Amino acid sequence: MKLTESILHVLCLAHTINLAVQKALKVKRVNHILAKIRRIAAFFHRSPKANELLKQKALLLSVPDHDLIIDVITRWNSAYDMIARFIEMQCAVIMVLVSKELQKANEFATLTAEEIQLAEEVIRLLKRMKDMTTMLCTEESPTVSMIMPLMHQLKGALSAKDSDAPAVRKMKQIMKEDLHDRYTDQSDILYVASALDPRFKHLPFPSDTQRFDVLNDVTVKTCEANEFAVTRVKTELNEDNDTPALPELPQLPELESDSQPDVPIHNESPVKLKADPDQGNEHPTLLEGILGDVFILRTDPAKTPFELSKLEVDKYVSYPGISLNDSCLAWWKKHEEMFPRLSILAKRLLCISVTSVPSERAFSTAGDIVTHHSLKPQNVDLLLFLKKNLKT
């Protein structure tokens, strides 16, 4: 990525959250609860008789008729699902284990009241992470603009409370420390990406000073992006000797002197303005009659690229925003001509995905196609394209 001079390369946010939670689940008391639930769930999966009794007891207790879940080591959200399902079915599970048909109560150590309370606290803590990863995996176009808002929400969720159990407080500390340095070096450019997303452009999460700095960075990087785009186009045209000459712009008819505007236009040379006869000088003098046509009242200096970018950023910030359910990419496609300078930077940043889940799914789909069929490479490409892009 560095050799190709990529503007930004970030870690997959879903994977980052996964690593932090995996470390937190290794807290001794939490790990002990997971081991207990895992052993009970594995027994019900092995025993058809126990599983049938579980359904009967669930119907008797009017609880959902669900199977117990066994977690997968590489997927922390499966641990969340395992604990949540056990809490939901715990009454029916205990009734099965103490029933005369099985009499397995002495073989399995069920959770104590204190452990059940801790398990419920763990579920409440992990639910925010669960919701975030689910959103990232189901969103059609999750971009890097989401990183800083989501990290801000995570910091709030991981703040220690007096009512937290010691094990939960330890989990929060571990996750907070693990997430702290993940995006620190890239925070400036990630804040810029968030500002370019019309859903987050008002930046409610940083301080006022930081918000001002971010908008100033947006202006600076907008200038740099436009200079880079112009330089690249000029370089490509110079390197391509076979490029035909561009047609000349059509010549506009010259305006008569009476039809020329009295208001200066930005970025043009100084405008010559005639003296206003209504401003206390009803009878022009001979000097005014001779030099009045070339006399300059004021000039309108050309604006620098930074000033033009600043005007566009201010206009963008004051423009109405969109809801969280709307697509920022579709918004920029629609408003590209309204913000021509800013849209160049938005394209370069918002095209970067915040998670590698979509690409991993594409590889999995390709693997399934190649495994189950003997196809030519070009046909595999076509099938994969249709799978990912065809909408019914």
C-alpha cells in the first residue's frame, strides 16, 4: 500500500473489535462460565433424548423452543450467542438435568445465581459490540467515515461504572486498552473522512477545537487532492504522444460596451468601474469625461485555491444533511457538480471500505463455485459478478 502511495489503509473494524473482545473473554471468571455453558450445550447436542426432553420442558414452561448453541473459538459473537441462548433456556435446561429420565444433575455443574448475574452483565456489555459487527456485515457500503463515530460510541460503552462487577470492569479495561492504539496514528485522516460523510459532517463527537481543526484539514486536503488531480491529468496527456489535440473552445461574441456587467466576477482581472453620477457629482468634470472610462474604483482580487476550497467547505457544512439510513455515496453522486472540489477528496476517501467482510464473502463464493463446478476462469468471473451485483 505504501509503494502504491495509497491515501489510506485501515484495519478491518469488525476484525479489530473481534480481537479486543476475544482478549476480554479470557478473564478468568468469564472464561469459567463459558466452559460450564459449553459443556452443557455439548451434552444436549450429543444426546437426542436430552434434546427431546428440552423441547418438552420448554413447551411446559412457555419458553422459546430453541436449541442450545456451542461457540466457535474464532468467532467471539458465537460466545455471545451461546451465553444468551443458555440464559434464555436455563430453567428448561435445569429441569432436564434433574429429571428422572436422565439424572445428570450430579455430572454437570450448573451456573450459580452469582454466575448467572455475571453472565447477564457480560451479555449487556457485549451487545453493543454485537450490534456494531452485525451492522458492518450487513451494510451495503460501509466506508471509513464510520470508524471515528463508532469508536466514540465504543469508548462510552467501555467506561467503567460503580455498579459493574469486578470481572466486567476488567473486561472493559482490556477492550479499552486494546482499541486505544488501533487508529491513533490515522485519527486525523479518519476525522476528515467522517466530515466528508453528510451523515456525520457536523462532527458531534469531538470537541469544538478539534472540530475546527478537522474542517481546516478538510480544506487543506481538498486543495491537495485538486492539485494532484490536475497534475496527474497533465502528466498523462504529456506522456501520451498519440493523444489528439483537444478542440478549442468556441469563441463567444463580444459584448457591446452597454451590456457589460457592473459587478466584478471572482478570479478575473481587476474590473474597471465607472464613477456613479448619483454620488454627489451630478455634473461630471472635464477630467472625468476624459479618464472616466479607465478610472478604477476598486478591484476584485483573484481567490487562492485555499480560499475557493474554504468557501466550498463552508457551503457543504451549511447544506442540509441526510439521515443515517441514507447512502453517503449516493449523496455525493447526486451533488458532485455542486461541490466539484470537495467531491474529488470524497471519492478518494469514501471508496475505502471499513471492513473486509464483503471481500471475504466474495472469495468464499468464488471458492464454492470453483469447488462444485468445472468451469473456465472467465465463466467463474461472470457468475461471481452476477452473484454480487444482480438484484431481484
